[in-house]
Amino acid sequence: MRSLLFVPGDSERKLEKGFSAGADLVIVDLEDSVAPGNKALARALAPDVIRARRAGGPLVYVRVNDHATGLTDEDLAAIVPARPDGIMLPKSVNGADVQHLSTKLRVAEIENGLPDGGIRIIPIITETALATLSTATYPNAGQRLAGLTWGAEDLSAAIGARTPRDEHKRYTDVFRYARAVTLLAASAADVPAIDTVFIDFRDLDGLRRECAEAERDGFTAKMAIHPAQVPVINEVFTPAAEAVAHAQALVSAFAAAGNPGVVGIDGRMYDIPHLKRAERLLARARAAGVVA
């Protein structure tokens, strides 16, 4: 999973375009990109789209409306029968919100004859001040947890910031903090860390820089708001051939030496953390289809 593309759930045209963009995961959105008056339309369209796109296409998640809106149950009633791969939970305050959603999903799965635990959850964990201060609660959020991601735009509105970025399009301190604690929380929960959207969809150079920085720091995927962003995200988050070759050589060297605590390659010493990093990179490369 490298790219996650948001598509408004109330537009057949945009849904068609979104599913052909090459994203690893498509998020059918019932929340922010759908006006209140179109929520019912989106709920009606989403199940047919999910059923039609399941075979051989990208993973399909649905971003529901958050618990506080009172709309979550209506969203789940509409979409769970179509068996989406997962739910994106916006404005998640803490791990208990994920557990709450997990309980709702378990009931819905039973009612629809679906396997228990088959529908996964990716929460957005920094959209309010309290949520940003509660990211350490996700390691105990349950087996459905499939990744963690963060949001800057809702957080900026929540705290009264005029913008989350400075004049150079770099995040200011509060938002760098939110990004960092998301990465740490994902590592602690042993799930993928997914970087937030880059809203200037015409600035592909800026997107590429932000993807490269995120991949460098440990994020393994990024959300997109426009199909044009998907190729850039996929390229940057696909491990490079040189990095894959180095990782394979490192893993092979440890295996050949009987898996000791340290090995030497070309005059450099590598220990267990280097091995774990190499194994993670190879897992990403396999998922991207660049190694067998």
C-alpha cells in the first residue's frame, strides 16, 4: 500500500476516474467532500461501486462520518453489506474510538453473514487538539487496525491556525508535531504510517519533495486528493532498485553467517536494526511487485 486516493462518494464520474487512477487503495468518501444534502446519494452510490470494483482492482475503503455527527450508523448500514476492505475513521480521538467502531463493525458483519474482523480500520488521528495529544493509545486499539494517518487541515481549523504551512509550504511546529507523533504511534502499533494529503494538486514538484521526506522518515504511503498525484506517490514510495539490492545483500549476509548480531559488508558493520530495516524494505518491495 503506497497510495490512497480520496474520491467523493456522490459523483459517479469522479468515482469512475478515481478507480482508474492506479492507486493501491481508493477511499470512497462520505464525509468532507460530500455536502450534507448529498449524504444519502453517496450512501446509495457507494455499495454498487464497491461491489463492481472488488474483483482485481484496488483495495476499497470508505471514509464514514465521525462518531460525533450521529451519521456513522447510517453509513455503516449502507456500506457494510457491500463488504468494503475497510473503513477510514475521521476525527478519531483515541484508540477507544477505533474499538467503538470495531464493535459496530462486528455486529454489522454478523448481521450480513460476513467474516468476523474482515473489515479493517484506518483512523485519522490528529484532527483535533485532544486527538493529537492521545496518539499513544493506538497500540491497544485492536486487530482491525490497518494503519494510522494524520490530518493538518481539520487540526488547523480546530486550533485556530490561519494555515498549517509557512511561506515555503513547510509545516509549522504544531503540524510537524502531529506528523511526528503519528509516525511514532504507527511504529508502536506495528502498522503502516500513512502521510496526509498535499492539497495543492497542481504542484507535483512540491508533492514529490514531500513524499521523499515522508519516505525518508518512515512513512510508507501517502493519501491523495487528485488522480494526478497517484503516479508521483507510487513512484516515490516504491523502493528503488539500488535500495532493494542492498537490502537483499544484507539479508543474505546475515543468513550466510548464521544470523549473528553483526556482519561486515564492504568494510562497513551492520547490526540487527539494519537487518530489520532491510527486511521491512523488502516487504514493501514485494507488496509493490518489484521483487518476488
